[in-house]
Amino acid sequence: MVEPAAALERFFVASETAAVVPLPSFDGAEGFDRGVLLSREAAVGLVHQGREA
């Protein structure tokens, strides 16, 4: 559970070939409307980190 209920958890999306990591908005405190596309090497590392978590 996340408190307050209006707050959302943020995750990365990764496969063996690419990953996208959401970034906080430059326009407001609550928005995550930007992201970074990572290379294959970084994506593999995030996949391994996610499996270990």
C-alpha cells in the first residue's frame, strides 16, 4: 500500500533489448511524463535487478 492513496508507485519497464525509466515531470511535482530509453546493456542490468528484487 502507498500512502496517500493518490500517490502512485513508479517502475521501470525492461526487456533483454531495451528499457524505459520514467522521470519526474519538469512541470509539476506529481507527474512522471518523461522517460529515458536505455541501451541493451543497461536493460539487461535492470532485468537482473528486477529479478533479484
